[in-house]
Amino acid sequence: MTGHGGAPIEDESIDDGEGSGRSAGVIRIAVVAALGGFLFGYDSAVINGAVSAVEKTFDADPVSLGFAVASALIGAAVGALLAGRIADRVGRLAVMKIAAVLFLVSAVVAGLAPDLWILVIGRVIGGLGVGMASVIAPAYIAEIAPARIRGRLASLQQLAIVTGIFISLLVDFLIATAAGGSNEPFWLGLGAWQWMFLAMAVPAVIYGGLALTIPESPRFLVAQHRVDEAKEVLSRMLGPEKIETTVLRIQATMERTSKPSWADLKTPTGKIAGIVWVGLLLSVFQQFVGINVIFYYSNILWEAVGFDEAQAFVITVISAVINILTTLIAIATVDRFGRKPLLIIGSVGMTVTLATMAVIFGTAPVVDGTPVLEGAAGPIALVAANLFVIAFGMSWGPVVWVLLGEMFPNRMRAAALSLAAAGQWVANWVITVSFPGLKDLSLGLAYGLYATFALLSFLFVWKFVQETKGKSLEDMTDGSAAPASV
């Protein structure tokens, strides 16, 4: 690797001795940034435990209920699109603080909603926060992390997301159990389902407070010509001996004659850069394999095949724990084996497990519109569902966020990540809204579609995704002349 002017430099690594202290500092900063992912996961999954009660409380028809569940995803797509522009204008930390406020407002509005449409408004507000957090956490972590451990630190985003999902489902379970059901009254005359939403206020306040304790991204500071501040942050991350060379390299990749805009996504020939298409399709495939069906509708799904509400809650919580444990596999291996191998392994695992579920549900006898899993079919479906979560959790869950945070050139990172994240939320919305109808038509068809997308994801990664392990952010190109162009 060469520095500015062609002088050889070492990669952005952390030394032993004093560097171990810097390493701890970087990890702490990354953990704080990743807390946005915790709220992202919490807000996304909290509806799971409340959906049955919401349906009964507001006498919601299937279309209205599906829209209420998916409404947060609409806000998330908008929040993701806005986050990049805001981050480039006023900073990465400002986006974190705005997201924290949106999460807090969402908790109160959704928890105290007098009717379904006020609940939808609360969910949309929370979705805006989710969308912003989904963009800013991977971008910020990638921009402050040394290349040697960037994959592990960026994977903290997914660990925080799945932990948020787990805590959300656990809180839902504990509240529903204490109240005697999700639709039963709980504290202060409010229903159990309302407290499921209100509980999100606690992590929202913690996230907002901790966001005040971390530094601004050094690459944003360089882009704003606040070089002395950037050097101060970088010295804490990398040590003082590498600062001048690092700043020169950042400046060289962020030189511009105009303000940041969507035009940054184009090559000099006016076409959308190939790397932008790769990032967008990675996001879409991550959702089109149907992972969020497991976490948004799993209670209803398992109740539909014969489990009662309490058993469905337990199964859902177990799936969330498995998701956390498998994310740890990715954290341990992403900087050792690389991003692309993990994605390929995950695609194979997801294809096999989803195809298994498609066969089981597609061949099950249907009684009163509900598939009946007889004999070994039920346990096999349960095992296949959890093996699917394992395959996703060790690969596409964390690795896509790692790639989105690091794969784009400095000048377009925030804008490209915004577009990719918005595409992810739109894809998530499509899957979430379409599942109730697909479920009523045929669960076998639904899982068959997800299995098909899992297979396509394998082919896409094999052909178009380039390895980024160990590369400096300043080495990332727009793909206009690389094999990743599509």
C-alpha cells in the first residue's frame, strides 16, 4: 500500500502496548455507535408481541393490521434517505442524536395511541429513527475503525440489532406473562401491549446520552476542513506517528468542488457507479430471503401450526438467542476469512433450509385454511427455521452491514449507504406486507420464493461482490472499471 505521493505506509492497525489502550477506546466508541442498532432491532421487533393485541384492541382487518406492522418500514426508508444528507451537512453525531429523539417520541406515541392510526404515526416516527440509525452506525464505525479490526467492529452493528430484537421479544414475553396475556391490563390502567412500546423509552434515553460522549468522525471533519480536530481524533485511534500521512490520504479521496449530493453516486461518464448497484442489491437480497418474517410474524406463524401463545413466545425468543450467538461467529471470523466467503456459505445454508420449509409447508394438509404439521413435520420445520436463522446470522445479517459501511469511496459513502439502506427498508416493507397474503395462499409458496432469492443471492455474490478485508477506506473505488460493475 502506498501513501499520498506514493510513499509506502503501513495499514491502519493498532500497535501493542499503548495501542491496546487505543484499541479499547475505539471499541468503546464503536459500541456506543452500535447502540443505534440496538434500538433499530428493538423497534423493529416490538410489534411481534403486540400484534395480536393490537388486532383485537382496534378490531383491525388483515390489510390494516399488515399496514400497521409495516408502517415503521416506510419511515425507515425515508429516514435512511435523509440520514446521508444530514450526516454530510451537520455530522454523524447529529444524526445519532436525532435518531435517539425519534425513538423516544415513537415509544410514547405508540404506547399511548388511542386508535390504530395514531399507533401507525408512532411507528412511522420510530421508523425514521430506525432508518437513520441503520445508515449512521455502519458509516461511523467504518470511519473510526482501523482496517485490521474494522470487520469485527462493524459487525457490532448487527450484534446490537439482534440483541435489540432479543431484548424486545423478551420484554414482550415478560410483560405478557406478568399481565396474563398481551391484551390484558397491566400498570397504570394501560394494556400490556402498550407497555411493550413504552419500554423503548429507556434505551432511547441511554443512546442519546452516550452519543454525547463520543467524537465526530475524522473523515467528516476532514471533509469540513476541520483538520486539527480530525488529527486529534485520529491520534486517539491510531497513535500520533501516522496522522499526517493518514490525513493526506483522506484529503486526497475527499477533494471536491461542490457540496455533497446524490450526484456523488455517478461516475465521470454520468452513469451510476457499479459499486452503488452492488450495495443496493446486497441490501435487497438481505431482505428478500424473508428473515424478518421470522421476527415480525413468528408468533402468529407458530400459533397457526398448533402452538399456543406462550409456546410461540418461547420459540421466538429462542430464535432471537440463536441469532445473537451466530452473530458472534461472524464477529470472530469476518476479519480472518473475509466478507465474501461468509456470504457464500450463508447463501447455501439459507437456500437449503428455506427449501426444506417450503416442502414441509407446501405438502402439509390444510384444515380450515391452516396447514397442519403432522408427525415429524412440526419438529423438522422448527429445526429448519432455526438453522435458517443460524445461516443468516453468521453471514448476511452482519456482513452486509460491514460491507455497506466500508465498500464505498469516501466521497460517496454517506449518500450510497443511504440509498442502499433505503432500498433495504423498501425490500423489508415488500416482504412484510406481502407475507400475510402469501401465508393465506400457501406457506409453501412463501418459503419457496424466499429459497429462490437465497439461491440468487449466492450467484450474485459469486459474480459481483469484491473482497474488502484488510483494505483501507481510502483504497475503495467506485467500481466503474472493476469487475463489480453491473
